[in-house]
Amino acid sequence: MFDHGTGPPLIVIPGLQGRWEWLRPTLRELQKRCRTVSYTLCGDIGSGAKFDPALGFDNYIRQLDGVFREAGIERAALCGISYGGFIALRYAARRPAQITSLVLASSPSPDWVPNARQRAYVASPWRSAPEFVATAPMRVWPEIRAAYDTWPERLAFVALHGARVVAAPMVPSRMAARVTLQQHIDFAPDCARVRAPTLVITGDDALDQIVPPAVTRTYLSLIPGAQYEKMERSGHIGMLTRPKQFAEIVTRFLERDSRPD
């Protein structure tokens, strides 16, 4: 578990791959401004938590309960990255007294469905893994190019993030199972139950080739009072390519929300 920094607590929930290590640049920037906690989703290598098929999606709620206990935190802001937004959303709906704010970053909305390519990956995760890995740079290259001004900066990001991915490998079958699980759950009622101030963050519409920003912005009409910020020169992984900008947006929202009326 990642637990660093001081100040208002913020728990960051990783995306579909489940590994907090992929978010290291983001977490390092956030820890400069608040106590930042993150963890590996249950069922993955290094999580220390098994996935119980009988519990289904509630495994993630139970695990997050444990993160609160282990960190000794009673109330915190939640930030869900991509798929992690589903976990943050449901937790905020079910544990309103524990959540001070909710941030959904490039998260699929309740009505999101995988496209044809994504469905193929889900149907045969291990067989599709080589192609998934090989084509990943092409899917995110447009936003890497937009985020950095020079080739050395772009190549340095690719090398460093590639090293993080190798050091904290994803489990294709677990990723596919998460998508399948999500497709059988209606998260729309959870949106209506959220009471915490909510911020929705996306990148540029032309740069996110994984979850269209328009899909994420659906939350603005589903969660009462939700606010919106767009990250310039970014797409789906703006929290990684532009971590300082992401941290500034998130912590500015948290600070504004914490001010007395």
C-alpha cells in the first residue's frame, strides 16, 4: 500500500490493471499536497487480498473498508482512476459518512459498453494479451505527443512508464473479469445516492482513445451538483503524462470543498 504525505487524506483507486505502482508519478505529486493512499486491487499480485467470487463487486467495497482501517482513516476523499471510478462511486453511495469528496478521472459511465476491440480482449484475455501490449503505445501515443514538447521527453516517459508496467505486471484474466463484472451491474442508482461534492475530470475529446470524454461527462447529469475540469494536452492517461496539472486540479477542488461556508 502507498501511504505518504500529510494533510487531508485522499485515497486513490487504480484503474482496470489494478496496480497502484502504475500511478507512482501521480501519487508523488499528490503527496506534496495531501496524505495520499493507494493500493492494489484485490485478486492481483501484491494486493494481499483474495477475490471471493461469491461477493462479486462487493470484494472491492470490503477491500476499501480494510484500507480505511489499515491507514487509520475515518473520513477521506476518494479518487477513482478510470475503472476505479466504479469502485469510488459505489463506495461513496454506500458509505456517505466516510467520504468528504469524490473525484472521477476518465472513468467510464454506468452506460459504458466495450467497443469491438475491447470485447475481443475480454473474450480471450490471455490470447489477446500480446496484441494488447503491442498496440498499447499506439493507443496512447497521440496524447503522449501532445503532452510533451520534445522527443527526449516523450521517449523518457515511454521508458519510465514501461519499466513501471514490467515491475508491476497486470493479470489479463483479472482485468477481463472486472469488465465482465461491471457489465452486469447498474451503477446509475449509485450516482443518485452520492452526497459528497464530486469532480469529474477528463482529457481532450480528440486524445482519449480508451474512454471517450463524452462518456465520462455523463456523470455531470447523473450525480447532483457534480463539477467538471478538462485537462489540457491530455487524454486517458493525463494523470501520468501531466501529473502536476492533475494534482493541482484535484487538490484545488479538495481545498475549495473543505473551506467553511
